[in-house]
Amino acid sequence: MNKKAKNEILVVDDDPAHRAMLRTLLGGWGHAVVEAEDGSTAVQKAHERPFDLILMDIRMIKVSGLEALREIKSYNPAIPVVIMTAYASVDTALEALKNGAYDYLTKPLDFEELRLTLERAMDHTRLREENRLLKESLWDHFDTGNIIGRSAVMVKLLETVSQVAPSEAT
């Protein structure tokens, strides 16, 4: 039986004790953890390599979590970013979600809620990629070039299919 591959999570928080706690907790759940102490370092690390998820504090001294979120999402919109804060407000949560955050958690973190949120976010990303690959595979497999037919009706049908296929229409 294959051992499940570790997910790599970037933990961004200006509080070293909170980062250490998250490193221990997430490591215990089987994740590889990379740390950043502020938003600018997070942006740099996210540019250097892809992460399966980013867990980021919203209030940091140099670059805020919201600024870093916007920057990261501008070049990698697919990466799930979970925002955490001790200063919860509806406006802040809405702004984070509007800027592409996957979810929003309040400190002190509920570890079970954190675990479920991380699993859900990574499952969502995995399923989206799997869906994209399946669509590509189906498109290649059922290419209209594989259909034999020269009648005017068949040619018209294939033209219609090629127009409709890329749409979301039923």
C-alpha cells in the first residue's frame, strides 16, 4: 500500500510561537510545512514554488495578509488560501473572500475546524484538476475527426456539435 504523499502548506504568521504551533500540528497530520514571517516573504515563496495550500494571518507588520492574498491570487488563482485572524469582523471576512480566499478562520483556531477546512480546500483543488484532466482526455478521445460521415446532414451536425461543445449549455 502506498503511503499518502504529503501536502505542502505555507504557513504565514508574524508570531513565531503561532507558526511553531501550526508547524507541529500540521506536521502531525502528515503535511510538510514551510514558514513565512510576513506577507512579502509569503509572496516570494509562493513565486518560487507551488504550494498545495497557504494558511495566512491577516494582520502582519510588513505586508498584510490581504495584500499578500491579492498578489498571490493575481498570478496563481488556483491555490487555496485560508485566512486566519484574531480580529474577526464581517467586513474583513468579506474582503478576504472577495479577494479569493478559500475560507476564513478566527483565532484561537479550533483545530478540528482547521483540519476539516484544509482537507476540504485541498480536495476541492484536487477534484478541479482531476476534472480538467478528464475533460481534456474526453475531448481528445471523442474528437469529431474520429467520426466517419460525409453527408450534408452529418457535416451540419458536426459543425453544430463543435460550436456547442465548449459551452456550458445542456
